Amino acid sequence: MTRSRGNRNRIDIAGQILGTANGGGTKKIKMMYQANLSYAQLKKYLMVLTERDLLRYDLDTQTFKTTEKGHKFLETYNQLDDLMNPKKYVQV
């Protein structure tokens, strides 16, 4: 994600949370710091993301993990981000 943290919207924040939880169990504190959210803000996002089956909570490990639906969201989000913020290439 290339957008600066000052101009984030809900989709950007959801992408950051899902990206942090992607690939393994992640604790709330890590997602909170990676997404630069307060605990109260994070709780609201976690509730929405789990209700929409983008994020799953594992009771045994007490961690969150991105679901298959969340992976599809991230893939689409990253494609749109690449379209809107193309990487600048240096000509040699």
C-alpha cells in the first residue's frame, strides 16, 4: 500500500488490518500498531471484518487470521492500489 497514513479511508484501514493478519495468527496489539489505530477503533474494525467473514478469530491461540474471502479482498485492494498509484520506473 502506497497511500500515506494521513488520508486513509475505511477500505485502506481494512486492507492494513487484513494484510497484518495475513499468513498466520496475529494478536490485536500487532494489528493496532500496524494500522495505527486506538484500541476502541480496532475493536470496531475487527467486529465488522469478522461479521463479513474477512477475518477469523481462533479461540485456542487467541489470534486473528485473514480468511479466504479476506485474501480475495486483499488481492482486489492491491490491484486497485497499483492502478491508482503506479510505481515510478527509472529509465536507464
